[in-house]
Amino acid sequence: MATNGSPSTQISKTTGIRYAVALLATAVALLLRLELSRFLGDDLPFITLFPVIAFCAWYCGVGPSIVSVALAIFGTKYWFMPPVHSLRIVSTEQVVSILVFSLACGVLVAMGESRRRREAVLSVAQVELEQAVRQRTAELDKTNENLRELSARLMQLQDDERRRIARELHDSVGQMLAALGMNLASVGTDLERLAKTANTVNDSAALVQELSREVRTISHLLHPPLLDEAGLVSALRWYVEGFAQRSKIKVDLEFPPDFERLARESETAIFRTIQECLTNIHRHSESPTARIRITASADHVLVEVEDRGRGIPLEKQVEMASTGTLGVGIRGMRERFRQLGGSLEIHSNGKGTLVVARLPVAVGSASPAAA
């Protein structure tokens, strides 16, 4: 198949070049035959011209090939067939030699033209195929971009829905439970004479209070109000303290003393990632401790979450590296950071797991979300 850099394509660009190449190649062949005359004499007068005719037929086309054949015949007759320096044919042997040479050249020209036409058809097909591939690639890129935008939008909607549910639980259900608790407390006061009933009511009131605390905890876990109101540092301290109490895992949290507010999307991404990492440590690692370290520079924030558990099995790491198969939580964390221009890496050596997330610092700092 011809390509833009093949000799055939380069020579065939313009008609003038094709004729010039054919004439030059024929002249070189005649001069070479002239140099061989001291060894060959009058024998094999066309010996150096067959390769040239084949070359012209292959690369230059029909017209230049015919010109090359004519020049070869006249040049050979003039220089190498007796009488030399004359175009007069003096024997039947010379006529036969010229006819055989002409016939052989005709075959070469026909073969070359057939090859050139096939090459032209293949070249057109190649161009059409390349155009189709470019079009399909552009469509695939557009589809991937739409999927990335949809993924980012879905995560944003998920965060907004969590924030709304948390506010609803806190504002409506929490207030109703508080009112119910006060009613039960009043009834319990009136029924103090009836010890058994009072005890039941008191137990119910205690259950209501416990339920109220659980609702408040679930509401805060869905979306901590501190994350919007006070920032990432306060929200993480509150969450880590509660996580340590529930899981009995000792968690060390390290922050720079001058750590400032980030954009709301960045703080949400970091909080959700640490939340997912601690959940995985509690469920899978069997580690008694965990360490969270956050550092900041002028252009990016580095988040490291490390445990001393059993780590990720080697076969699982090979599967993740070869097929890209990840859990839903890990894919969600990685997608959050990718949408914000960051990255997330997971390292495990059998003695624990280290999650490293990098996130560029957004311009401006976050402000508390509007109620």
C-alpha cells in the first residue's frame, strides 16, 4: 500500500518530475552501458536498460515509460549496434533484438501500470479508512467526555441530596422527637404514683433520646454541618473522634497549624475520601491503628491515609493493575479527585495500606454553604 513517504508517491506528484526521472534514469543506464562496452563490445546492448524500464514502469507511469523505451532503443542503436553513431538497421538480427526488447518493455509497462492502479485504489481506501477512524475516535472522545460530565454531575447531585436529607432529619424529625420526649417526660411525672407505668414511660423516654442521638449522628454522617460552617479541619476532628469511639481503632489526625479553608468541592472530596478509607480499614484491614496526614503547599494539598493491617492481597493488586477492576468506593474516590484535577494512588506491601491523594488548590477559599 502506498504511503505519503513511498518513492512511488513522491515521484508521481507531478508529471514533469515523472518525465524528468525517467529520462535521467535512461541516460544513466546508457552511460553505464557505454562504460561496459570495453568489456562487452557489441554483445548484450540492452543489458543495463531492462532495470531502468522496469523502474520507470513501476514508479513513473505509462507516458514516461514509453519515452524511456524510445530513448533506450535510439540510444542503444546509435551507440552500441553496428554501425555505431548511426540509426541505420543493417541486419534482421538487430530488428529481432529491438522487437524483443520492445515486447519485453511493453510487458513491464503493462505490469507496472497494473500495479500503479492497484496501489491507487489501495491508497484511496486507506485515506477513507483513516478518515473513518478519525471520525469514530472523535465520536468516542465526545462520548467519554459526556460520561465524565455525567459522572461529575451525579456525584454533585449525590452530595446535594445528602445535604438535604441531613437538614431534613435535623430540622423536622429531630424536633418532633424532642417534642415527643418532653410529652413523655410530662406523662411520667403525672404517673409517678404508678411505679410500673412510670418505669415503662421512662424507658420509652430514654429510647426516644437514644433514637434522637442516632438520628442526629446519621444526619451528621450523611453531611456534617461542620463541613459547611467551620471547614474541613473541624469536620474531620469530629468525625475521627466518633469513628474511634465506634470502631475502637486509634486514629492519628495530623494537620498543618495554618491550614486554611478550601473550595467546597475540594473539602467535600477530601472528607468523603477519608470517610471511605476509614470505613475500609474498619471492615477489611483488621488494623488497630490508622494515621491521617494532610499537608498543603502553594499549589496542591496532599492527603495520606495509612493503616497497619493485613494489606491488599497480591493477587488482588495484580488484578487491579491488569484489569483496572476497583471497588465502587475506590472508583468513586478516584473519580472525585480526577474531576477536580487531582489523583489518587493506592500502595500495599502486605503490612498495611497507604492511600495517597493529591488535589490542586482551588482559587479562593470556601465559604459556609447557604442554609
